[in-house]
Amino acid sequence: YNGKKDRPGLAALVTVRSTGTVNINTAGPEVLTALRLSTAQITAIQQGRRNGGPYQNVPGNFQVGGLGVSTTTFRIEAEGIVDERVAARLTAVVQKRTDANAPSVVVLEWSGAR
């Protein structure tokens, strides 16, 4: 999860607060590799994003467990800059909820100023 010197981990790329589905439209190569997609498949996904816009469904040749086309859980990172220096860093994990009368966002995790 955290990786090793010669092999970066996924800790900075994913959150454990999600439903377990990885969005084919936003996942980076490291995450797609972790799903055991080949380099050729990853290249095809990236080209598909550039040429055809977001995927509306997961194409048959990319059917692997945990791959989908939508995301409800997001990690947000922000930096507060004062006098051209980073004065604080904030991180939040939020989840979009559509089960209420109106869509809403719930904060699942929050780390204050660091």
C-alpha cells in the first residue's frame, strides 16, 4: 500500500473510504496497474479518454473487478498560501450522496491544518 523505494505505493492515489469501485475515467496508470490491467490496456484507456471523452460504460475488453464509470468518494487536498509560502495544508475525504431529496456531500474524514 505504501510502496517501497523502487516501487511506489497507492497510498497517495486512493482512499479506503470508497465503495471499492475505481473510476475508469479518472484513475491513473498506477491504480489501473494495481487492478492488473496490462500496459496496452492502460494506454487504450488513456487514448479513449482523450479521443472520445469520458466512458459511459466499461468496455468489455476492460472488464475487471472493481472498475466502473462513476465516483461518489473524493479526496480533496488544499494548501493555504500566505506571503508566497504554504501556511497550511488540509485534506478531506467526502462522499456524494444521492439518497436524500437533494444531492448532498458528507465529510467522511478531515485532517486539519498541518
